[in-house]
Amino acid sequence: MEAKDIQQPQPELFTASDVARFCQVDLKTIHNWADKGEIRHFRTPGRHLRFRRLDVLDFLRKYGYPIPEVLRQGKPKVVAVDEDPTVLAGLRKTLSKRFDLTTFQDPFDALVAVGSLQPDALVLDVRLAGLDGVKCLERLRAIDATAHIRCIVYSTQEDMKKVATEAGAYDFIRKGEVAELRDSLERLMGLERG
């Protein structure tokens, strides 16, 4: 195996010093931006600032900063939910090389597991048996423990695109367009090439 093929573990959290280095600004500037709500963050019990990877990516993109290599490393965690095992097999085939993918046929099993898996992204259909996908998107956004998880709707229900996006979906991809889904996840995670 060549050295370039070895995946480094991806940091899940970054410190204020890390973000200051990415932006080439003083540490106090990061604290000011956090206090003003410019960059999403949380504080540890010791009151230290911490930033999730995707929140840092959002901030860097919003203000035109280059994406550092450390944010492009590793395999981001993705959970995919679909009742059709054939769809899940296609997702595993296309996404598993680039993402740490966990799949579920049962939407309730997936939602229970999301709390402990803490994925970067969740891929789901808006119409799953016994589950209102739009309500699920709204609740994931409303609960502090899951508000950071980005959701991509992967569905044939194109009439639900506007509603899903308004409920908090990062993107809406037509089911069957698995390469487009992979591209959307790579953009979301800052993994685009070049």
C-alpha cells in the first residue's frame, strides 16, 4: 500500500486555535466571531470553544477561506436509511470507499442509532413507512444533540423538494442518481477534488 492511500483519522472537533490557524487570524478574533454567532460552536464544561468539522467548513466557505488539507482527510460518517435493500446495496457500493457508511432499512432503528453514531450526514427518503420524513428533518434540527447533522433527502418524491429543503435538508437528490448523491456528500464534507 502506498503512503498516499493511507487514510488519517479525521478530527471530529477543532479548537479555537485550529480555526484561527485556518483563517490566519488571532485567537481573540475567533472568540469574537463565536460570541457574535458568526461561527457555530459549543463550549466544553471547562468553557473551551469547540467547533465541529462541518461548521468550520460552512464558515470557511461563507467567507471565501481556502479549505485546509486536514478538513479533507479521513472518512466522514454517513448514515443512510431506505426500506429497499437494493437501494442500500447501491449506496454501499458507491459511497463506502469515501465515507464511513452505516445503513438501515428500518427508520426507527436508524433514528435510535443516530444519537450514538453521531454521523456528519444522514441520507433519507421523505416517505418511509410509519415515519414523516419532513417532521423528522425538523426534529433533527430542533434537538441540540442532532442539530449539527446535515441531512440529504434521497427520494423519488420530487414534489417534496421545497418542503424538505425548508425543513432543513441540505440537498435533495432524486433516488437513483447515486453519483449525484456522492458528489453532494463530497461537497458537503469539503472533499471535492481540486
